[in-house]
Amino acid sequence: MENKTKNNARSWLVILTIAVVFIMLYRMNPAPSQPRELTTLEFYEALSRNAVSQPVVRLLDRENGSTCLKGSYRVEETDPETKETREATVDYVVPLVPGENEKMMEFLLQKGVQVKVEEHRSMFSPLVVNILFFIGMIAAFYWLFARKMGGENGPFGFGKSRAKVLNGKEDKRKITFADVAGIDEAKEEVQEIVEFLKKPDDFRRLGGRIPKGILLVGPPGTGKTLLAKAIAGEAQVPFFAISGSDFEEMFVGVGASRMRDMFAEAKKRSPCIVFIDEIDSIGQKRLGAGAMGGSHAYEQTLNTMLVEMDGFDPNEGVIVIAATNRPDTLDAALLRPGRFDRQVVVELPTLKGREEILELHGKKIKFGPDADLKRVARGTPGFSGADLANLLNEAALLATRKNLEGVDMETLEEARDKVLWGRERKSAGYSQIERETTAWHEAGHALLQLLLKNADPLHKVTIIPRGRALGATMSLPERDVLNRTRAYFLDQMAVCCGGRIAEKMHTGDISTGAAQDIAMATDIARKMVCSYGMTDKFGFQAFSERNQFASAELPPAFSEKTSQEIDDEVTRLVREAYSRAELLIRDNEDKLKTLALALVEKETIDGREIAKMLGIEEKEETTEEGSK
């Protein structure tokens, strides 16, 4: 960005310098004025009445071999409006006819008029200056419009590629594989590309062919773009980087033109790498002419890319890497072998990966003596690399506001809670009745989370508002769970119901505080029925929702009778979970009351402290390696 600003400033400086030079030349050699041309007789008459006021200049013009007299004299002029007569000084020129010079000089000497003889000297004649000025202005405008206005960022540069070209040899702030952590498998796969570009003969020795395209697939924040930057830093070849949205434009055909221009530039610099971020914006499935939302102009960019990657023209030495978090929306022709023939999955980091990411980002942060990044890694399952970097940054900011010498463990946990559930709103004013109602509500969730063995371990409970919630019951699974069971979902639905049940037992009424719990329980039940096949009624079946972009002529995914049965089954699961939760809470009403009163007093209580207070055995936490 800085180089681009300097180039623009330098360009405008060149234009300004050219303009100043031509203006100075024009002023040094002005076009001749239009003096009044007098005949010899008129000039003699002016001399006789002493009207010539300035010395006469005898000008020798060697360019055309002519000789003339120039000067000024007084004449009487009549104003057309006022009809008044006044004197005016007018420039004149008198052409001298050969043979009249001596006679004219004698007459001037008799009248006592001094004559000064000068020779016209000019580097350029007025005609030449005008021609040069005209040519210079044309060249300046051509340079401005052709190079700037018609360039990549100019209004006439629609069809030019907007890809940024990086060179690993010249980039001093390059990112390498040492800056990428937590995604070792993905890093190994893309590392083959770099090794092929450095030593292509080693791969071709046995007849192997490097993939033409690699698709990086994974959730947001897992490091897909960072991995591409590392490839650019490791590979000693040109690296073209562009976003899929850069191909989109309001004019038809512009995206296809930019795609062709980008590949043309890439072929000139092969071997090279082309990286397209968020490729789903241009690579979505083609719906056809009769489908709703179909657009031929939109598909031109995709068609051009398909041809450029694997068409009639050879495309050796150009490796295309793309990133997306929506691979299901991509067109099948884009994913076939010969185009994107390898998909690299960049998943959320495991426990070991989270530790590596925290250590990598933690190199720039000063920690306190009790800070334990391994404990933070265990307490952040489901966090992406971007989430972990944000957590450490929030912790550093919190520690700065507290005037700490380093980021301690308490600040790290506070930052984690802030990232997960929002910042505490201690200034939010609400009445004592609302505080008590919130305490009973959260106590209901926390009690069931301790009693139900398949629910997640309880982390802490608070009635201090966080984000948009008046209170929160926080659970953190201490290991990465790759598979969920039916028992877990049934217990989780019961935990969702616990808040409403406890609140109703205390106040005899219900409030809107359980809205999020109701939505979560219903969503779990519907997924158990429609996606996971976890009900006896439907068994091993899936009922996916209809695609909103599908044609209206397509038949529904399931019948109206099945839809009603699905609704009935969802209702049954939620009601059974509610009844089960209500029974458990009534059997442990004394524990519920104890916890609610403690929350009103302390506002925030740790999960281990709650288990000890209520005399409930704390759940054993299993690590990834399976140890107890």
C-alpha cells in the first residue's frame, strides 16, 4: 500500500513537472501579438505630427529574410458608447521594402528619432513552441488515461487483473511454515507444492504429476489464508493473490476478462502460484437457464476459469490454490481431477494444536508466573487459530487495564469467558427481584449439569450480565469431542429445560429469560430426528430441508404426513426432556435453593466450588489421550 501511494505521488509529480516546463517555454517564447500594420505613407504621416512616442526598433528577422520597423505611436480613438475622443497608444509594424531603408533612416534622423537595431534571437520560433506544447499535452493525457485511467485501478481498467504479485525473494516480511501451527497435516500437503517448484525433476523421475489445483477447505479462522501466505514465503516463485470478489463487477464480461488477464500474466511468469481466496463467490454451482437465480453473466467467470485451468491451451507451471469454507456450494466441474484435484482439509485445531498456536502467538506477550497455556488450551475446545489469537490479545489488553506486570491465569480465563460469552456488564441496573429470579434460573441449569452424567462439566455460574444474557451457566468440555451420543443430546435438552423449571418453582410464573434455552432444546430435538436418525419412530433416515434456490417444480423432500410426524416426534422429545428435568429438580429442591441463595450473595461461583457445596461428586474429566 505504501509503494502504491509513492508511485501515485511520483506519477502526479511527473505530470506537474511536464506542465510547468511547457508553460515556461510558452511564456519565454510567446506567440506574436497582432500590431497594427502601417503603410510607409501612414508611418511618415505619424512621424510628421510627432505621434511616434517610443524609439523605433529596426528588427532584422533572419528566419524569413524580412526587415521591418516595430514600435508604438499615439492615435485618437472614439469611444462607441460615450462618443468621446481619446488618445491611445497602439503597437505598429511597418514592412520595409528593399531600397527604402536608407531613405527611411534619413527621415528618422531628421525628426530626431533614435533608432535601435536588434536581431531577433529565439531558441524556438513561436510556431515550434506551439507545436511542441500541443504534442506534449497529447502525450501527457495519453499517459494519464492509458496508464492511470486505463490501469488496474482506473475507471477504464475494467478487464485488467487485480491480483497482487508477491515475490518470496524480495518480501522482507514474508510468512513461512514456521509461522503456521496446529495444522500439521495440511502443512505437509501444501509443502509438497513448494518442494515441487524447487525440485521438479525429483517428482517427475517416476512419472508423477503435481496437482494443478489445491482447494483449502475448513471453517473460518482455521488458517487457510495464512497457509497460502506461508506458501508464498517459502516458494521462490511469483505468487499471485486475489479474492474471488475482485472478479465481480456491474459490467457483463468483466470477471471473465480479469480471469483471462490474470492467467495470461501468470503464464508469462511460470512457474508460479495463483491463490484465490473465497472462491465460492465465483465458483458456485451453475443452476441452469430455467432455474431461479440463474445468470449467464455470472457463470462466464466460472466458465473462463474452468477453461484456463484445464482447457485446450497448456497450463504448465501455474498452480492454483483456492480457499473456501463452503465446499458444498462449488460446481462439480471445478472439483474434478485436472482442476482442483486435491482438497486439503484445514480443521479446527486439536488440544496439541491449540497448545502450539498459543505458544506461537504468546511469544510476543509477557506472561505472569502462574500463566499456564496448556490449561488454556484444554479449556478452549472448538476454538480456531483466529479465536486463540484473539483470546491472547484480549488477555493482554485486560492485563494492561489492570496495570499488571504480566498476563496471569485469572486474566487469561477472564479473556476466555469474554470471548465465549461476552463482557461482564456490572453496571447494568436491575432490581433485587430480577437478580433472585436470574439466580434461580441459572441454579436450575447448573444443578442438572452436575446431576446428569452425560452433560458437559460445569465451569462456572454467574448472575452478572454478559453480552445480552442476564446470567450464564458456563460449561467447558475438557477434551475435543469428535462424536456425540444420543444420551448426551437427551441430557443436554434436560439442562436447557432446568432454568425455566427452577424459575417457575421460585416465582410461580414464567418469563422471557428461557427463550434461548427453548430454541436450543428444539434445535437439538429436530436434528436428532431429521439429521442423526436418533429416534425409534424413523430410525435410520434423514429428512433434509428443501433448498431455497431449487426450482419450484421439484417435488418436496418429504410428504406432509411425514412433516407432521417429524413435528410430533420433536414435541415428544422436548416434553420428555422437560419432564425428566422437572423430576430431578424436585427431588433435589434443597440443593437448588442452596445454590440459588449462594448465587444471590456471591454472584459468580466456580463449578468445583458448587460441586463441593452441594455434595455432588465432580465428573471425571478425560483428556484427548484418554487418561483420567
